[in-house]
Amino acid sequence: MKISRSIAFFPPLFIVFMPLSDLALAQPYPNKPVRLVVPTTPGGGTDVTARVIARAMSERVGQQVVVDNRGGASGRIGSGMVANSPPDGYTLLMGGVTPLATIPSVDSKLAYDPVKDFAPISMVATTQYTLVVHPSLPVKSVKELVALGKRRPGQVNFSSVGTGSTAHLTAELLKQLANVNFVHVPYKGSGPAITAVLSGEVSFYFGSGPSTLPHAKAGRLRPLATTGPKRSMPYPDLPTMNESVPGHISTSWYGILAPAGTPNDVISRLHDAIVSSISDPVVAKQVAASGAGPVSNSPKEFAAHIRSELAKWRKLVKAAGIKAE
């Protein structure tokens, strides 16, 4: 008996191996830790706020948001690193007024463009500066400080964290509006800048609330005014600069940005996590404890704010003839 056997034909099987990087991109974002670059050294207001927000965001995106301090050159180093990172949502910047508005106003050779190289996501906090003087300085108000500067032109000096920093340009704004000649003495960082006024090496300094408040309470520094549009909670009885020198308003702000070209769905995911974090009363209280006021806005609003701040400080820099050192 003849046995017939049928032969089944199976087409060749092709297996496509995706590179691990492509496989990761195909998975929902985020599928690995996110790095939040802080372009300052640990311990300052930007760093403290970044760590509060990073913890809150980690809970909301399901991945750890890791703070990576890349301080130096008034924020240029960390900001430039993020600008040149892959636009995949895994490297973010805790940007602020100094690296995104005042430094670009001074340094024409900056390695990044604060508008073209970043995708703003949301602001997270705002704060203001406090004008403090050494207790030995014979002034108890902004008007007395201005009068002293006019009696002693070129003899009253102030410290800052570097040429083009917000602390520097805030003092330059006072010089311009009050038509007085104070001398700028730049230092490398807020620590040396505040030490200079504590020791009497310089006469005054525009410092952040967290850095000046303990010294003011201890009597080591005398606060004269704050720089925001309204009086500050830590100093409710202290006048604003604007009350003594009309037009003098200077605020510091922090916000989170991604490299330009980051997909819109990733920006949206991060924006939702940031807004949810800031809306949490516990997180808001922690941000406020560092001397800042928690805020949030849309990517479009944040971008418009950066452009507005650039225009403001570039106008001042041009009028004062300030150049990067």
C-alpha cells in the first residue's frame, strides 16, 4: 500500500531585533529615571526648591526624578549641558532668571540660546531679594543709602554672585533709577558674596531670603527693603524698593524646562506632574519654607515670561554698558 505524505510549507520566519534605545522609546514615558539638572551648587534656594519638586514629581510620574547639581559660571555650565542633551524628556533643567535672562543679557558668546534651545514646561516658584547692609553703615533706609552714595560717589560698594547675575543687575537697577554711583564687587557664589557684607568688606548686598534672614534676625545684617511688587512675608514691616525708588522691582523665579524638540506628549506629561505637585498643600508649604512662593503656569506663559525678562534686563545692561568678564 502506498502511503502518501503531504508536505506543509511554512514561509521563512523573520525576527526583527530592535535596538534597546528604540525599544525604550516605544514604551510609555517615562520608563527610566529622569534627571533634573540644577545649575547651582547644593544648598541654595534653587537647589532646595528643586529637591522638593523632584520628590513630588517622582510620585506622580512613577519614576525617580534625580537632582543633579552642575553648578558654576552663574548657571552657564548646567544650562548648556541640558540644552545639548537628547530631547527625550529624561534630562530637564531647573532654570532661573540668572541663567535664562540676566546672564544672556550680558554674555553675547553664551553657548546656548535661552529661547531657542529650551522647551519651557512650567514655572514652579518665585521669590524676591532683600537689600541688606552691614550694621556699621550709617543708613537705616534706602533713601539714606542713596544719599550716602551721592555724598561719597564711587566709595560705597556692593557684592554680587558674579557679573550679570540677578543680584548684580538688581543693584545696577538701583544705580540707574536713583542716579547714584555704587561700585560693584563680584564674587564667585552667594557664600563669598554674603560673607563680604557680613565682614564689612562691602557695604550692601541684594540676597535671597533664605541666605539673609538668619543674619538679619541675629543682628549681623540690617535689612532695608525687599525687591518684590509687594511686601514680603518674612519681612512684613519692611518697605519694598519700589516704595522708595519707584520702578525698582526685581524678582527671582525658578522653572523646569526640557531641551528644544522634546515631544509635546512628553511636555504635557511633565507639565501635569509639575502642576499636580505645586497644587499639593504639603509641597506648597515646603516650597514656601525655603523662602519662595509656589506658582505654576502653561508652557506658553512660561516662554512669554522668559522673553519678557530678557527684554527687561537687556535694556538695563545696554544702558549701563555692562560686559561679561
